[in-house]
Amino acid sequence: MREFVRRSLWEMVPRDQRQTPTALRRRQLVTIGFVLVGAVVLGFTLRTDPGSQQFYLLTLVLAAVWTVGAFASGPLHLGRIARGDGLRRPVLSPILLGALLVAVFVAGALVIREIPFADPLVSQIRSVLRYTEETPIALLVVVTALNGIAEELFFRGAGYAAVTRHPVTVTSVAYTVATLATGNVMLGFAAVLLGVVVGLQRRASGGILAPVLTHLTWSLSMLFLLPLIFLS
């Protein structure tokens, strides 16, 4: 387990992703510009009723903004991790790490459900989950997956590469702020832990593949598990 964690989150593999000052400045300007566009789209999204067609449409538009911004900022790298005597694309390890995160969140959700003073938080979670009951599961899966990919492309792709100091901290805070804007405290808490984990993956592997796979594993699993915990 210690070796798995070290390779997945801590040991930085060799990479050459140096940017010229001009390319870095361009990436920073593009990233800031798309952050502003994303903030506007998010503002319109928050004014719609959760679960409505307009809400999901704007959510997909926001995913498109993050994706376009990520690729427009400059080159993105998939990354590699150490395995044996060489380097490999991270596939299985980030999925396993995502599963570990799911286990942590499920355990936490089960505890929160039983704590009396956490009733306001549980009520908020249930109110959000009830909106999903009225939405076809296929649509929820597509929206969840596309948003997870788009967020990692932008925050751990463009955003990470645009920050010259403490990129894990900066991108984790930015991602948490964007999530807290939804007004969902539980999602904000999740964003803190998830943001740090995928940020460390980005630093270790030098790319976005590991963060994307961990994010997808976590978000799609929670999509199915949270209703079983809070609505059953």
C-alpha cells in the first residue's frame, strides 16, 4: 500500500514540460479568460431549477467551456507513472485510488446519516438527490462523466500548467471555490479532498490521465451509491 501511494501521489516521474515565457503568459491569460466565462455560465446555471432541462443544458455548456479553455491554453499531457523499471500510462492505479476515495466517502456518509446534529446537512444532500430521481439515469451518467473529464482537463490541465508556484494548492482552492458556488456544502467538502488527491496525481505523473480516471471512478460511483445511503 505504501508503495502504491508513493507511486500514485508522491514520486514525481521525469518529464520535460518546460514552457517559454511567452507560452506561459499566453496560457495564463487564456486560463483567466475562460475562468471568467465559466463564472458567467455558472451564474446562469445557479439561477435555474436543479433537475430542469435548462439546468442540465447549462451544465453541459459549462463542461464545454472548461474543455475548450483547456485545449486553447496550450499542450496537455497524459502523464506517466513509474512501474517496474520503466514508465507507464496510469490506468489501473488511478481507478483503484478512486475506489479508495469512494470507500472513504461512503463510510463518511454512513456516519453523517446517523449523527443527529448533522440533520441539516443530510437534508441538503437528500434535497439534491431527489432532483436526480426525476432524471433519466443515462443522462445523469453522461452529464456526470463529461463534467468530471472537463473539470480535470481545465483545473489539472490548463490551470495547473498556468501556475508557477504551489500548483496543487492553487488548483485545489480554485476547484473548491467553483464547487462551493453551487451552495452545496457536501460537494464543497468533497472538492477539497478530491482536489488535493488529483492535484498530487497531476504533480506525480505530469499529466491529466490519472486525475481524470480517479475523478470519473469517484463521481460515477457516488452517483449510484449516495441515493442508496440517503434515500433508501
